[in-house]
Amino acid sequence: MDLGGKFDVNLARTTPLLPELSFKNRRRWLPGLSVRLPVREMASGSSSGSLLKPSSRKSFFLPSCVIVIVGIIVALTYQSKLKPPPPKLCGSDGGPLITAPRIKLRDGRHLAYKEHGLPRDKANRKIVFIHGSDCCRHDAVFATLLSQDLVEELGVYMVSFDRPGYCQSDPDPNRTPKSLVLDIEELADQLSLGSKFYVLGYSMGGQAAWGCIKYIPHRLAGVTLVAPVVNYYWRNLPLNVSTEGFNFQQKRDQRSVRVAHYAPWLTYWWNTQNWFPGSSIANRDHSLLSQSDKDIISTLGSSRKPHWAEVRQQGIHESINRDMIVGFGNWEFDPIELENPFLNNEGSVHLWHGDEDMLVPVTLQRYLAHKLPWVNYHEVPRSGHFFHFTEGVVDDIVKTLLTTNAENK
């Protein structure tokens, strides 16, 4: 921790802490230090041997043994219980097969993707979709539920991709909000999406959308965030606002967020142990969802089963846990400080949220909309985290993103 200042230590004040001995003091000055130290003048007949007598080796050896033993126990415990196992990399011996198209990134990692809509060379508008936690490239509902008429009318191409550690994209143990944005930009460049493209981020993917506004505003044609997760530790989020949102969560998720923020090295154990509940997302517990969300999940039924197992096939730590560690960690920037990337109305930013969302409190989004008046805020009544599955909503969200800037010109 940077204490932000200098310590002015007055060494002279430490002198009284030295024992007052019944002998004559002499003033002796040490070079470079204005400190007066008492110099002991040995009385006649006294022996210096008692002052130099070594202490027992046992008094040193026993505490050292205890420290070593405790250290070994802690190390073994970390290795066996706390340290996450290495991810099962796609294409490695015994690892999952590679079936999706992938690009190779600047650091050698691979990013898997899936294309939707019109062919790239025929599309007028190109969108990069960023999925949420415990999802993958197949969960691009903003492409699969988009009406074909609208696809052709607006000339829509969309690419979804597996975020690092999910499905068939290589993990990134050094992931940060910025590194994911650079992955997105590199994906767009390697697929030749042009100098500008649209970004649509859902839930935890919405955090990456904020990152795009921060780090690559010059590449953006427009941005939409749908039910974006808010980091309770953003530095400019007022304490009363963050506390209200934080306490809105279930106790199990409050504890999980604290672990991810203050002790990220403990996150794997926390979300895999059986002593008490870990993260509801990590444990796929839908009991906390709003009734509208439960109804939607019931309606969807087994539609996700074909790729459900693939989402976490490389391991939970570099997917779900890494989302928590990055999403609720210390960010390099605060979205509340962002400026409008479209000062000339050449694009627009939209934020959609359901007022009955039990995963991301709506009060947090209302505060963001208040602080960022250039964000077009759309609050959907009687709706939860999955409101976009409602018939016609995807068309509204995508059409609003792609046409608002044109109407403003």
C-alpha cells in the first residue's frame, strides 16, 4: 500500500528508550547522524564475558522448527486444497478437442469465435458480442433471436467469441479489463471488421464494454450494455450506493465477492469446498433469480444442453473464478469517470436493465445513468436479468444500437 507520504523520524527521541545505566555517559557523534548514544565505560573489576555470553541454541532452534513446520503445512495445504489445478487446454494431450475457428493473439493465446448474420463482406454494420459469466460463443442470443428481416434490412453481421478460459479460448491468467479489450480489438482486426465496429456486452461482458469505451473509443461505432455487472469497488462509487447494492445480494454472494476482492488466491477453494455455499453463479444456483427469470429458464428448457458442458471444460478457475477476480478486483479505471466517446453524435451508448434483476441491482445502473448523462438508459419494467429472451426485445435492443446514431446525424 502506498502510504503517500514520508516518515520524518526523529532519532534523537529514541534515545530515552535505551536503558538508563549507572555509569558515566559520554557524548559520541556518529557520522551522518545527529544522535547521541551512551557509551558504556566498564567499571573496574567487571567482566565483559557476561555481556558476550551466547544464548542457548535451543531458544533459537525450537521457534525456527515451528516456523518451518507451519510453513510446510501451509504449502501442502495450498498445493492440495487452495491451489487450482492447471486448466485443460484445448488441443493438448487429454484436453478438449478444437472444433471452432480460432485466431492467434499477440501473446500466443487462441480465441475461438462464431459468426452470425450476413457474410462479413456483405454486411453494412458489424457487431462484436461479449458474453457473460458461465456462457460462451454459442450464447449469442442477440444474434440467434434477431429477426432475419432486421438482419437484412440493417445489413447485420455479428461475431461472438469465447472469452479467455471459456469453451475453446485459451485461458489468460494475467487477464485485466484492458487485456480483454485488446483481445476484442485484435479479433476485429484479424476478421477485417473495419476501422469502426459496434460492441454489445451482456452481464459480465458489459464490463468489457466499459473497457472498450475507455481504451479503444476511436474504434467504436456504438456500444450497448445489457444488465452489466457493476464492480462495488469502483473508487468513485459512493459508499452508500455501493453498500446498498452489495447488501442486495444474498449472503453467499456477498462473501464470495469479498473473497474475490480481498483474497483472490482463495477463490478456487471458496467456490469448490462443501462446508458452506460459495458463489451462486459458480454453483449454478438459480433459486435467487426473480420469478420472471425463473419463468424464462423454464421456457428455455434444454435449449442450452448441447453446449452446457463445453462452457467450463477447461476448468472453473480460469473461467468463472477469473471473472470474479477481475470483475470485482481493483480496476485501472473507473467507468464513472469516462467521457462521451461520441461527441459529434457519430455513435451512441445504451444501457438496458430490468428493474427486477436479482443478480445486478437496478439502483447501481440508475446511479451510473445519472452520473453519465450521455448514456441512453433503458429500464425495462417487471423484468429480470434475462429479460432479453422476451419476444421482440432483442430486435429493439439491436435496432436501437444501430439506428440511434443515424437519427442523430
